[in-house]
Amino acid sequence: MVSTLELPTPRMEEWRWADMQALRSAAEAEPRVTGLDPADLFLDLDGPRLCFIDGAFEPAHSRPGAVQVTRQIVSSTHPLASLAEGEGWSLHIEPEHAVTAIQIVHLGSGGESHVPARIVLAEDAVASLVETYAGVGWANRLTSISLARGARLMRSVRLLQDEGFVSVRDEAEVGEAASLVSIFLGAGGMGSRIDGALTLTGKGAFAEMGGALLTRGSQRQECAVAVRHEETDGSSRQIWRAVAADKSVASLAARVEVARGAQKTDGEQSLRGLLLDRTATVNLKPELEIFADDVKCAHGATVGELDKNALFYLESRGIDKARATAMLTRSFVADALSRIGEDAVREAFEADADKWLGGTL
């Protein structure tokens, strides 16, 4: 499919940092044995489990529970997400019910795979979900999310593929007093594109999408997220951290749109980049588009190196430079991962970040 696919180009402003050549190479890669056991990719959580290998549901490593494996029809106009049609999964939770510790593992062996997903939470329903990407190839995913009044969804996504490319597109509608929190960690060797289009359609809705991208070598990762406020008293957070080493590139683009009439909106963007080497690059692009007059929206964007005074202080206390660098770098990304609500999940993400640091420093 990818050989005839018309991919976005850097001439398009919203795709100017995207590494479509890495995507194409991953899609055309021949399948190979990865040596990864799907069972090792699940966290020790007691909840539903689904495993997809090269985009196909693998029942031997799954216990779906409340999650259904079903064919999805995609209506997205996004150039990559529109390809994610076919067998996927869906989660529908009834009013005032809860399903937590859901895990979805995606393991690739090469080539391209496309999996659509649908999450629908009724009034005051609660769910928490962990997704893990591992292996190689091009993993292309679309997740459509609908949260009714008072519903709450906590979603944690870790991108750990050794190589290849992962493209993730989230399209969400957040209803009155509902809450959506999605935290991402890109700590593998693959290229990535994390895409989000979140619309707050109800009064008092809350949405957060953020995380940390860790790059090294010649790797390129990016996120491009837009949050639209359509009703009053809505709040949103976009807290992203990027750490780039060697000649790698990390790019963060975050946008907040406040429609006319969406008074008392509270929107925050915090984009920060850390260069471990001066040959690395971090691109930051915060945007605000506001058509209401009673709002509180703020954005910050900074790129820098590790504080030399802090490094000197730690080294003067007998801590070697590599460990001191790891400590300061972990502290830099910690606030982006702190929103993960389940301790075991947050600790797993922190361990993934530590492992990346161990292989970089």
C-alpha cells in the first residue's frame, strides 16, 4: 500500500518536521524475527489484555474482558489515520461503571500495520488504559474517543519500538465536566509522529495531552496536537518535554483554539527541550488562537542544555558525571510523566526513561 501512498510532504506547514522517509522505509521493511515475547511487554496489572502482532489480533496472549475486537469503519480525513481501517478494538462502558488497568500491546516484525480503535464512555464512566508499542516496522494507529458528561479516561502510551516508525492519531470529543488525560513516552529507537485533535464540547470539560520524547543517533520524533475549546469553563494542558542527543531531532507543536463564546477557558502549554549534545535539534511551536475575551491562556517554550552549576554541585558531592547527567535529565522529564495516575504504570514509564538514559550517557 505504502508504495502507492501519497504521503504528506515538508511543504505542508503542519508536516514540515515529519520524517516521512523513515515511515516509508519502515513500511517497506521485510518481516523478521524480533525475539520479543509479547508476554514480557505487559505490565503486572490485573485487567483486560489485548495483543496485536503486525496489526492482527493475537488471542493466545489476550484476555479481552470488556474490550471488544471488532472491525472499525474510519471516517478520519487525516492522511495517515484514514488508512487505519479494518480489524481493531473498541471499549464501551455503561454509565457509572469502571474498567481499569486495560492493556493493549502492539508488536511489529516489519512492514506496515493499521489498527483502528474506538473508546466510548457513558455518563460518569471511568477507564484507564496502557498501550505499548514494540518491535519494528510501521505501526499506524487511530483512536477515536467520546466522553459523555462526567466521564474520565486516563491513557498512557509508551513507544518502545527498536526501529521503524509509529504514527498515532487521537481524535476526541470531551463532554460536560468530563476528563481526558493522555500521556506519551517515546523512548524507543523508532521515528514517530504523535497527532492529536481534541475538542472540548461540554461546559467544564478538561483535556490533557503531553509526555516526553527521547531521541538519539539520527532519530526523529515529533508531536502535533491541537486542542479546541467550544464551551465555557473548559481547561486544557499540553505539557511536553523533549530530550535530544547526538544528531537527533525532536519536534513539539501544540495549539490551543478558543471559539467565540468559550468564555472562562483556562489553557496551558509548556514545551521544553533539553539538548544533551549541541549537534542535536529541538523544534518548538506553541500556538494560541483565541476568539473569546474572558480567558486565561498561557504558553511557554524553551530549549537549553543541562545546568552546569547543578552538574558541578552533584559532581562535587562525589557523583560521577554520567550519573549526575542522568539524574538531572530524569528530573527534567519527570513532570511530564507525573500525571499518570496509577503508581505501577508511572513507575514503568520512569523505568523506560531510565533505560533510555542508560543507553545514551
